[in-house]
Amino acid sequence: MNFEAVIGLEIHVEMKTKSKMFSNAPVSFGDDPNTNVVPLDMAYPGTMPVVNKQAVINAIRVCHALNMEIDHELWFDRKNYFYSDLPKGFQITQQFRPIGKEGFLTIQTSQGEKRINIERLHMEEDTCKQLHSWDCTLLDYNRAGIPLVEIVSKPDLRSGEEAMKYAEKIRSIVYFLDVSDGKMEEGSLRCDVNISLRPIGSEKYGTKVEIKNLNSFVNIQKAVDFEIKRQSQILLAGKEVRQETRRFDEATKQTVLMRVKTDAVDYKYFVEPNITPIKLSDEFVEAAIKSSPELAGVKLARYLAMGLNDYDSNTLISNKEICDYYDKACESGANPKLVANWVIVDVQAILNKDGISIKDFKVSPSHLGKLIQLIEQGKVSNKQGREIFVKMLENDEDPEALMKKMGTTLISDEKELMNVINEVLENNPQAIVDYKEGKDRAVGFLVGQIMKKTQGKANPALTNKLIVEELKRR
């Protein structure tokens, strides 16, 4: 008997905001434990939650990118449960009226394009971080209250590859919208998978197994593929799959039992009494959408329209910060293709060599763009441009100022160049004969002699043009 996997993903995205979802405590990764907290985070009596405006804007932007219906009225609910990692003992979430519903996105797989429908997107607060020791559990409340969006797909996925591609697409959307850095290794994006099997052709769902806290895209695919194999073996042996919660063990590349589920937990949801419904005006929602940063697909189309090839375009959009740097460098008016070459080759080489990100790169995008323009305009040669670039790496000095300071300005005055050309031609009569006999390499030889005589300062393109014109006259 052949089986079909029925897979749904729940993706938690930790949002990039300056403060928490319902308090003014700062959000900062890597700070000392329990330093980014205020009385509300610790559930002190008399404290009241206030909704983070930027978190709402972020949620609207993601909803729009996922083609969702956006609720113009915010409602929050209490999820009552024993939260050892939330001081107040409950979580504020959106159960009954999520901000977004009925969306979709398309993914590219080895089998072609596929549409994945999305059930809902809701906002909620994160829990604190638990650090387990052999004799105790330590709690770091810096994370408690950080804004989250949870994106719940419909059970439209059928393989580990599709699950991975879907998660990657979600990550790309929140990353390029600047909603989240999407770093799974830091917990900014966390994924739970629900998977069951059923005979091919059957409409009835099988028993669902949940795989918790997958921390990489590769592991999503591996965990799903293993679970499909595990459940298939159980069913083929005539046994029943148990409703379980499992985790993925990276060492064994297998899913491991965490706990067996029996009945669904009753979270006793009710409307959050301390947050009254908030009406979102049409203008507010439209402004949030219109001010959204470009998605990767939009950037890709724009780069191709600018004349970049597929390789350059895809290389740039692999990193949002590189894209931002490239776009700012292009604002100088430099040729987009030349800017792409410099960013992908020269800039990236420095980043790799020094082990830094583009944020720590010393040369500003405006100065890089200006340097490329100097080369385009023939004021400096490619070789001289790279010498200036090396100096710019020291203190990001203006390239034109460096050009003058280093004495690297190209000779582009035709009269001055012709004096040198005539002198070189008089000293190399054989080169004139070679050219007349059709030996084009004579031009290159003469250009080299002029470069030697001018210490590399002659404008190469103009020099070549003037030599050919003079040779034709002789």
C-alpha cells in the first residue's frame, strides 16, 4: 500500500522591534540575562499591557505579502495554561480573530510550482528562555514578551522538500520586509511540523504527529522524510500511529519521542480584558503596506530590468544587507552592471577575507559608486581605481580627493596625448610598418609604450583611439 503525507507547518517569527509586544522593555539579543525587563514583564500588580504599534505594522506587511485578508479590528485573547516561562501564567495571543487569514504563497520545487494555502497569521508574545541544568532550571526573561507572529499553513504540503521550500519562502518574506532577521540558530524563526499519513486516494486524515522546534531548513526536510518513513513502516506492519510530540535528533537524523498526546489541551481562551478592541483605519493599513520594503522577488525583477544577468541578480538577493548596499551605491549614478561586479567580486572578497558583514565594511556605498564613476568617466584606469579602493579601505576617504592626493588622474587631454604618441611613433617605425601589414598587435605594443612613458597615466581608451587614427593617417 502506498501512502500520502499530509503536512502542515506552524512557524513562529520573532519580530525586530525596539520594544516588546506589550511593554516598553528593550529588545536586544545577547544581553545579560534578565536585564531587558520592566514590571509588566514580571507580572507586577497594577501593570497594564499596551500594544506595540510597530509590531502591528509588521504583521500587516507580512499578511499582505502572504495574500491574506487583513482584519481591520484588533482583538487579543488570553491563552490560559501553566506557563512556567511567563510570570503571569498566561499568554496574550489572537485566537478568535487573527489579524490575517486565508492567504497563500507559491513555492518552486523539483516537481515545479505549487501553491500552499495559509490558514491564519496571528500576533502574540514570546515566552522566556529556559536554561536547564542537572539540578535546576534558570529563567531568562529578556525574551519574555518579544513580539511574535505565528503563521499556520493549511495541510497542503506533501514532502520534506515542500516543507523546506515553504519555510525558506516564509523566511525570505519576513527577512526582506525587515520584520525579522529570520535566524533559526538564534530562535528568531522557529518551526513546528504536523504530519500524518493516509492511503493514496483517501480523504480521511491519519493520526497527526507533531515535530517540535526544528532549527534549520535542512532539518525540516530530514525530519519530515524520516517521519514519513517511520509512520509508513508502522502502518505497513498493521499497527496504529500514536498521537505524539517528537523532536529531531541531529546526531541520529531521527525523530525522538518527547511525549504521548491523549486529549487536546483546553486552554480556556477568552477575550483579553485589559486590551480593548483597536480599530485600524484603512489609511493606517494602506500606509503600512505602501511603506513595505521590497520583497526578494520584486528586487530580482528590478535587477534583471536594470540589465543584470541571472547570476548577478540572484547573488545579490541572497543577502538583504548586500542588496541595500548595492542599491545605495547605484544611487550615485554609476553603471548598475559595474556596481554589481564590484560588490560581488571586490567587496565580497574583503568581507570573506576579514570575516565581516557588509554592515562592518568601511567603504560607504556612495564612495564606492563615486569611484566607479571616476573609472567610467576615464579619470582613472581600472588599475588606478583598485589602488584608490585599497586606500579607501583604510578610512573611507572621498575617492576624488584620493585621486588627486595620489596623483592618479589620467591624462585625457588629446593635445598632450598626441605629443607622446608622435614621439613613440618616431621611436618605433617598425610598429607603423607592422600595422600597415595588418598586424593589429602593433597597436597594443604602442599603447604599452605610451603607458610606460606616462607612468600609466594615459587614458587607455582615448590613447588607443588616437593611435589608430594617427596610424591610418601615416
